[in-house]
Amino acid sequence: MSAPLSRPTYAAVLRVPHARRTFAAALLGRLAYGLVPLSLLLATVRATGSYAVAGTVLALFGTSAVLLMPLRASLVDRHGPRRALPPMTAAYAVLLTALAAATWRTGARPVALGALAALAGACAPPLGPVMRAVWADLVRDRRLMQRAYSLDGVAEELLYVSGPVLVGVLVRFAPPAAGVLLGAALIAGGTLAFVASPPLRAVRVPAAGRPPGRQRLGRGLRGPVLVAVGAGTALSAVDLFVTAYAEDGGYGGDGAAWTLAALSAGSAVGGLLNGAVDWRTPARARLPRLAAALGLALACAGLAPDLWTLAAAVACAGIFVAPILTTAYLVADETAAPGARTGAGAWINTGVNAGSSLGSATSGLLLGHAPLAVCFAAAGGVALLAAAAGRGR
């Protein structure tokens, strides 16, 4: 497949044959990933009455999803998305439905919830990496592919913002478990529409006896993965630091929510701007510079005298978030072994999510022993270290 000969703009990306239909189906399924975690957390709290149990269940769900993503992606590369995605999705949807049923009323058994959550996470279909691999097939021009990846990244950012909003609306009329059930329906419907789209039907499955090379974390891929881990760690920590800043300053939860929304808005703007620029510097050289810029912006954010200044500062930091991820995916695509694009992209996802888990685990400890300005500086320092570690790898 190839893109039509046209000026490389976002409109040109969506004019590529079958792009709109395929992208919309993937986004419908990926909306579940923005909706399920919060729904599962609230449903578990309601069913067990324990935040500790809810946190453990969510951790099991997220950990199994993150650790096994490269394996699931390699199955897609080996067998093709039309054969690999439906059974993963069916298992994921069934397990989410079981979780919804188990948490619909009070009295759920924590051990059963933990087991179901871990199994569900292990089956989560890698729709994001697969969609990015499809973009690489749909769009041959590198400049147009940069715009496609930027559009994909911004859309994914908006899904993770809109998912919790949908949960907030839904819980006014139904138990939180309904959000888990809705997630099951979204992932099932979106994946079925996705695999039925013409670009997915055209994907060639490797011939018997000639499986694709499994994408390992080799030298060429270590740089973008290290940067992804650093960015995920820093951003996860900043979520807690912003919340603490708002609470300590008497701004309340609303103030923290608006400040974090400013971070997401900055990321969306940065992603669109990044995709619109015809970069002459190679993606591998840009990536550590973007990570360094994120680190400096986060370190400066800790000096903000009030919440409104902090919101502006994190919005500026957010400008570098989507470009970092988009550029990391571009480098991964350039590095990918033949027939292993999905696996390469999955390593970036794994890096971000692993960093996010690391940031969540360590930021609370740091917050209890250091002033907020030092905490923000430490988050920025992590991004700077990742930039240095990723340079030249």
C-alpha cells in the first residue's frame, strides 16, 4: 500500500485509502484502555470496601499487561493481526465481563478479583502497536508517516483523557462495574471492525517455516526504550507532585485536575506541531534532545509560586511529551527486524508503562522526605538521565 502523492499534511494522512475507517476502528477499541483502569479501581473499592485491595488488583492488571506486551506483539507479528487479535480480544472481553460481574455487588473475594485482573491484563490486545505497524504499511513517505504517528499519538492522548471523563458520567447512573463492562464491549467491537478493515486483510502472514524475526531489545532499540522509561517515570511522578502541590496550597482536587489537564493539552499541541515540521535532523538524534527539554521544563516547574504558574509550566513541559513518544516509535520502526514492527513498537509501550509503574512506586517515598521543588527537580533529572543514556544507543 502507498500514500497518494500529495502534500504531507494531517489531511493527507486521512485521505490515504482506508485510513479513516481503520484508524477509527482502532481508536474505538483503544478507548477501553482509557476507561477500564479507573472503572476497575472504583468497582473494586465498591465491591470490597478496601482501597488496598483495589490498588493491588489494579497493579496486577497493569503489571501483567505491561510485562507480557512484547510477547503478545510477537504473536501478532508471527501469525498476523487477523489471526492473533481476535482470540486475545475474546479472552480479554470475557475476563473483563467476569470482573464486572464479580464487582457488580459488594462481597467480592479479593483473591478471585486479583486472579481475574492478572489474567485480563495478560490478554490485552496490543491495538496501539498494531495500528502503528499498519500506518507504516499504509504510508510509505517518511514525512507523511511522521504526521500519521503524531496524529495517532495525539488521538491516544485524548482517549486517555476522555476515558476517565466518561467514567465520571457513567457512575452517576450505574455502578462502576458498568464501566468495566463497557470497556469489554468497546474492545470487542473496535477490534472486530479493525481486523475486518482492508489494510488488515492485506497483511501477509509469514510462510510456514519462515517466521518473522522476533524483535529483541537490541542495541538499536535500547536508546528509545530508555528514553520511554525515563519519560514514563518522570510523568507518573509529576501526577503525584501536582496533586500534592494543589492540596498543600489549598486548591483542592479540582486545581490538580485542571493542572494535569494542562499537561495533556500541552502534549496534544506539541504532538501536532511536531508532526507538522519537516525535520532535517534524524529521529534518533532528536529523541534525546526532546527528553532533555522535558527534563529541564519539569525541573523549572517546581519553582512555580502558585498553581496557575505551575499549570503553565507543566503545559510547557507537556509540549515535549507526545513528540518524545512519536519520535521513539519512529526510531523503533527504523530499527525493527523484518516482519517485527509490532514487536518493536510494543517495546516502547512497555518502556513507558514500566516507567510509569516505577514512578508511581518511588514518587510517594520521595515526596515524604523532600520539598516539592526538589521532587520536581528529581523528576526532571530522571528525564535528563534518560536523555543521556539514550544518546547514541
